[in-house]
Amino acid sequence: MLIGAVAMATACVGPAATLPPVAGAEYAIRWNPRDGGPATAADTLALLGLRAKHSARFSVDYYDLPPSPTVPPGFATILRRRIDAAGQATVTWKLRGDKVLSRWVCPLRDARDAKAEVDVGFGFGFGFGSADTVTRRYSYSCTSDDLEAALALLSARANGCPAAVTRKDAGSVRVEEWRLPGGEVLLEVSGSGTDTSAALERFRSQVVVPLLAAGIRPAPESKTDQVSRCP
């Protein structure tokens, strides 16, 4: 297993959430293949010497949310819908920012899968092409099947730019190929687990270093920031 699991933060979910948060970390690196490196999810797995154990296709779209005085300074809220190949839709609300929260509340009704984790990204900001450039953002999220209730409760509005996603799971490593409106492609390799130096070094050596050697240029923004903007 590439990465293990450990507690990261204390969280408090509202009455809508039915499951306790699961603390941990997600390591990720993403790039646009037009800038170099593998061009597809399949090419990426081959480069890393991995084989997909499970594949899935789905669409994802994001919603614009009005400003809220309850959002902590340094944080932003995200709402996205995912529709799988069978037509099943789920909606996820996420609070993401620059510090650990000791308390947070999920606003969705009949919510599940509440979790708190640190998003560890490679290559963002300064020092493009360097395996030593690491950023951390903290996220708190929950999921519901009731999209209409979520939209009404949060006064959300669809941005009208759905993305087509191919996901390939190879054990503890996941590769996603996002095809965005306007023809842009975004690739991401991620792995979930602990926020420890040992886990970070494993992901760096097994994933980040080979990808940088293959010529990728890490994206300067988060996946949400890139995908949620309409062209």
C-alpha cells in the first residue's frame, strides 16, 4: 500500500450528516498534456508501471455559490455534482482553506461520507518542474443524493460547463483524465492516506519524480479552480 491512514483534524457535522468525518490526506499532482508528459490516463499508468484494477466514467459539473458570512476567513465553498454511467447523481459540498478547523458544519440534508483531510499538492506555485514544491490546503466535505434540496438550500446556480471524466484505480494510486469544455484536457494522479513525511516521500518518489522526468509541467491551480471556470 502506498499510503496509510491517520487522524488529521477534529470536526463537527450538523444534523444533516449521518457519518463521522474520516481524517487523512490526499496527495496529488496534475498537468495539461499539451505542456508535455503522458497524454492519457492509460499512458500515465504505463509510465508508472501500474495496471488499472477498476475503471469508471462519469460527468462532473460545478455550481456557483453566493458569498456567505459563515465561511471562515481564508476558506472557499465548493458544490459539485457527479453523474455516473448509470445516471446516478450525487452532490458534494466542500469547504477548503489554509488552516485546520477544530469545528465545521455540513449544510446538506441527509448527508453522508463527511470527511476532513489535507490536500497535498506537488509543483504548484513557484518552482515548476520541481519535486520539492509542495502546498497544503485543508478541506471538509460531505455528500448527498438530493441535488434539488442542496441547490435550494444553498441558492446554488449551475455554471453550465460539465467535464467528462475517466477514472482508473490501480490499488492505492488513482489516475483521472478530465476532458473540459472547449477541448482542454487535465490529468491527475492521486493517492489517499496519512499526512506524514514517509507517505509524502513515497508519493514523491513513486509518482512525482517519474512524471517530472517524463516532461509534465505541474498545473499552477487546483483541479476545482481549473474545471469550475467556463471557457
